[in-house]
Amino acid sequence: MKVGLVLGAGGVTGAAWLIGALDALAEESGWDPATAHVVVGTSAGAAIAALVAGGGLHPGFLVAHAAGEVLHPDWDTERSPGASYQLHRALPAIGPGSWRLALGSVRHLDRLPAGAVLAGWLPRGVISTEPLRRLVHGVVPAGWGAHPRLRVMACDYVTGRRVAFGREDAPPAELADAVAASCAIPGFYRPVEIGRRPYVDGGVCSLSNLDVVATEGLDLVLCLNPGSSRAPGGGPRATLRAAAGRRLGREARRVRAAGAEVVLVQPTADDLAIMGPNPMSRRRRYEIIATARRTTAAQLRHGEGSAALRALSAAPADDVAPPRRRAA
């Protein structure tokens, strides 16, 4: 069985939710996420994908690390992706962060996602992604070679088009640089230069990017998407989550049309109550993880994923060998 794993965007709180959800998935199924035939990550999902699929870190390892256990000297200073913020040396220029994207969006407004249009007009961020880049490089020194089909989603800051780093048709890039670019939220983080071209957060094109796996010939796709919800609640964030959910539904239909079964796991109302309105808050990270473990397990046992979970538990291993696991 060829299984795809898609991890969506969601900031620091989304990363915490993904850790808990992945741990529940591994525990309920006995399946190792690192053995997925294809792994796609966007923003926070890209960081978690690199650590789990490329770095050999079991989700349970990340849960324990978030709880404060000292597990590995090479990256213990980083409690989670984005846990420390470092000002970039250069101050941002006044005006749109990408004049070419901003002006191009005026001419081609109907061709670009709304997030990409907004990204062009926002000022350049002042926070560096260097701490995250160092973390990924330290945990995954082998880079792309650690997993043959790891895909990291980013947005070209000139054209507004999405790029799947790690795929043959993407520009060459180091894995650590690609993850840093995927996490470079416009207006917050500085764009990341790859091959003399700027890239920003892949979530501005889609918080999920689920449809990237439509041509991979998969049997089952598991999508964990912290940026949407079947119970989005109220307030401005609810509007964004509802829009992300509609896009996720369209992407899922495309993947199903290609012949794959798709299981969507999203935050519940209980999760959202703990995650709060600020996606960059680190304050309740472990509570988010614990809640996600509980709610994801319930979704997998009783929701649309129950049959797929049984099939996954019984499925023979795919052709991807998991990276050597880090010892605690």
C-alpha cells in the first residue's frame, strides 16, 4: 500500500497540534509516519515533516521534548520550530515586501490565491528564520537524501506561484533552506533567498497543499491540517479556517478523483479552545499537544478514518525505509 502523509500550516500552535496528532496516529495504527511513500509539509508542517520523515524523530520523541525532557544535545535549545525569534540584521524597506508580486497581482488578480496577493503587499518581516534553518540542518544532516519523496511547499515571492521543493521540477535547494522558506510568514519573517530568488511561507498559496499528491499514484492519503476545522467557531480566525476548509475539500476531491482514499484530520472545537487566537503563541504548547492526541485518536477510531486506520495497521511496508531513530 502506498501511503501519503500531508502536514498543513498553522504557526507555532499548529506545530504543537501536529505533534500531538501524529503521535496519536502512530499509536493508534502502529504505523511509522517516516515510512510514508510521499510526505508533503507546509510551513509548520514542513518543519515537522523534516524532523519526523527526514530526521528520524518519532512523534513521541517530540511530545516528550515539548514537555521539557532533555533528549538530544544537538538541538535541545530549540523546544519547537519557531520557539525563539531572532531579529534580522537589516531593517525592512518601507512599502510592499515584493513590489513585483504586488504589481503583478493587480494585473493577474484572478490567477493568484488571495494569500499570495496579500503577501506581496505586506511589508517585509524583521524576524530571521536562521534558528529554524540551523535546527533542521542539525537534525537532518543528510538533507533530501533522508527521505526520497519529501516535499516542502513554499511560495515564489516574485510570481506568487507555489513551489514543491524536493520535486524534480523545483529549483535546487538545501532541505534546511527550503523548510526555512516554507515557514517565512510574510510580514513576520524575512523572505528566504534560494538561488538568488526570494521565497515565503507556502501557506499563502494553500494551508494544506493536499492536491500536490494527486499525481503520485497513492492508495491512501492522510492529511493532518491544523489550519482548518469542521467546527471553526466565531471571530476573524473562524473566517480564515472556513476558507481553508473549503479549499481543503476541493483538494481532497481532486486526490480522490485520482484514485486515492483521503482521510482528513482537523482540529476540533476542544482543540481550538486551547490553541487560542494567536497562532504564534508558545504559552500552551503542551496542552495543545495533549488535547490533539486525545481528539485525533477519537477521530481515527470513530470518524471517517476508522476503516483506513485498520487497513493501515494491516498494510505491508512501502519501499521507504525509516531513518535511523534518535535515541532518547
